[in-house]
Amino acid sequence: MKAVVCTKYGPPDVLQLKEVNKPSPKRNEVCIRIYASAVTASDIYIRGSRIPLRFWLPMRLILGFTKPRQPIIGMVLAGEIESVGQDVRQFKAGDQVYGVTGLGMGCYAQYKCMRESDSMRGCLSHKPANISFEEATAAAYGGLLALQRVEEGKIQRGHKVLIYGASGTSGTMAVQLAKYYGAEVTAVCGTRNMELVKGLGADKVIDYTNDEDARAIDRYDLMLDTAGKAKSSRIKELCRQALNPTGQSISIDDGKLELKSERLAKLSALIEAGSIKPVIDRIYPMDRIAEAHEYVEQGRKRGGVAITIEQD
Ligand SMILES: NC(=O)c1ccc[n+]([C@@H]2O[C@H](COP(=O)([O-])OP(=O)(O)OC[C@H]3O[C@@H](n4cnc5c(N)ncnc54)[C@H](OP(=O)(O)O)[C@@H]3O)[C@@H](O)[C@H]2O)c1
């Protein structure tokens, strides 16, 4: 099969399209023919090995010292079940699925085998029928991250919720999910993304690059930072100070992404009901994945960036 192999840690051109052995499923695994993958902020950290010093040793122990132990990186897939192991019960050949493999990685390839049930190496669910495979990758990654944090925030109808970094893969999903749970949503993003974010249903939009917009800051029951702790602004600090005394602040970086197929299934139901819709910024073919990495590395993506995996 064709796969994009990460030959060592380094710039995007360490990613090379190669012919590798096709995997076959164990008794409790499914084999997925992948039609689309995503280039995520996590893939950029892994490929570039741009890991903060205090995490350097543990991450290298997990990932591999001079190059990733799993040479095929990529954590998100959407595709079709090609075959199943003899103990598999929930999926059958031909089912359209989407999922996240976490540090199990292996999604920049034509095929991936993974367990049908949740584990540290991934979660899988039936793909929403009304979106493309590429859109499904943004739904899986951004949706899983956003839904986890939205659930932690225990949003009640009428709560005033501020979503900081509303234009990223998880931010675009978080705005829609908070609206779905009945919140009054204020979204914070940059100037060029204000229309996009308004279109997702935000009640108010604040521009983090315009200090004048500080006047629009209200009091909030929940601040959800979907941009991550490394991305800040004066407006972000002012929003944090504007929390109600009982208000809660949650960052997308507070702990690990939980790989739960139950959440993926919930996202599928919401997407099929038309309550939320993933946002896709760009789609690249597999042989231009280095360009996709260059783009995502700039940290400016609007929604998700997908890779189409061509099948022979
Ligand atoms: N906990 C976990 O397991 C986990 C896993 C994966 C990712 N994460 C975190 O999630 C974060 C977001 O990832 P993502 O893929 O959704 O998006 P991303 O690609 O990291 O971010 C892109 C978006 O961030 C916006 N942005 C950049 N600088 C900003 C700033 N100073 N203030 C507000 N917005 C800013 C950009 O809009 P503009 O162009 O308008 O600035 C762009 O739309 C990551 O950076 C990482 O910290 C956590």
C-alpha cells in the first residue's frame, strides 16, 4: 500500500510517499480503507519534534528517539471497513467509519488496522452519512476535542459562554456545540474569521487583534480556550478576568484528548440532524502532504485541513 512515512524528526520534507506492507487485522481488529486523513496541530508537534523541554524525554520515550517508532504518523481517519477479524461484532465490511487513533497514529496511509473497541490507540464510529470523508476528519478531531471540553463545562441553557480561538478545528466545533446546548455564545477570533464564526451561530464576535473590541466583553459563566495555552492576546487576559465569580475557565490543553467512540457517535447524530457541521479549510492530495504540514504549521487554519488518500 502507499503511505506517507516520517523518515526522521524535522521539517515537512521528512515526510515521504512510499510503498509499504499492507496490514492485516488481528481477531479483535478492523482493517479500514482510508479515504481521508487530517493534518492536525498534534501531527506538527510530532513530525517537528517541537516538544517543550520538560516533556522532551517522556515524549521521545513514547514516540521514539531519533524518528517516530511508528513511521506512519497521522491520527485521524475516515474511510470504509475493508475486512474484520473473527471476534469483531460492531462493524462489518462496507461500513463507512471515522475515528482518531491518538498515539497509535498510522493514518497517513491507504489502510489502517485498529481495535473495534476504544483503547489508548484509538476510537472508531460510523461516519455521519451527510458529510464527505474529508469533512469527517475535521468532525472527528475538532469535534472530539470540543465535545469533551463542552461536556466538562456542564453548559446549561442560557449560560453565557465565551469561546476563545473560535476559528480553529476545535473552535469552530465548540461554537456550534455550545449553541446546541443552549448557551449564549461570544466567540473570539481574528478579523478575517469574524464572518465565518458569525455564520456558525455565535451571538457576538470579538476580534482578538482589535483592543477596541474589549468594550464588548461581558461577564461569562464559562470561558473555553480552544486556541491553546501557547496562543494569547490582551483580549484573552481581559476575557479571563470577566468570568463571573462562580465562572469556570477551561483550556483545550487541560489534559489529554479522551478517545471515546460514544462521543464520536454523538457527533454523528448531531451532524446528521443538521445541528452542527464541520468546517474544512483546505484539502490536499496525499503526495502534497508536506505542503499541508507547512500550512498547518503557520497556525492560521480555519477549521480543519484534510488529506485525500487516493486508492489504486
Ligand atoms: N489536549 C489535547 O490533547 C490537544 C490535542 C490537540 C490539540 N490541542 C490544542 O488545541 C489547539 C488548537 O488546535 P486546532 O487544530 O484547533 O487549531 P490551530 O491550527 O492550532 O489554530 C488555528 C487557529 O488559531 C487561531 N489563532 C492563532 N493565534 C491566535 C491567538 N493568539 N488568539 C486567538 N486565536 C488564534 C487562528 O486564527 P487567526 O489566523 O485569526 O489568528 C486559527 O484559526 C492546539 O494549538 C493545541 O494547543 C490539544
